Amino acid sequence: MTRRTRVFLATTAVGLSLAGAAYANFPRLNAAEADIRNAIANLRAAPGIYEGHKAAAMDLLERAYGELQAAKGSVR
């Protein structure tokens, strides 16, 4: 195994462990993100007969999802 491969594998392992730690540190935010993703999926599957309200709701949910991502990113 080359040095470059070892470095790549080591940094990948560190990144995955940090990602796992971040996931474990925010169980409520992670649950909220899952709920938001589910709500967006349900809205996408709904018929488009809601005079723009469906699109507005999806936009708000996507913004809320982004805020949760930002909140998790701001905690170090």
C-alpha cells in the first residue's frame, strides 16, 4: 500500500468517525431533519392543486432544513 493510499484511508476514517460523532451529538436535530425530509417528500407526491401553497410550504421546509444544518455546523 502506498503512502498516499494510507493517508487517504486514514483521513477518510477520521472524517467518518467525526461524522458519526456529529450525528450522535444532535439526536433531536437529526430527528427533525428526518421529519422535514419526509414532509418534503410527501408534498412532492401531493397533487399540485394548492394555488402555490404547496410550493411555499416546501420552500419553508427547505429553509428550515438548512437552518438545522447551520445550527449543527455552528457547534464545535
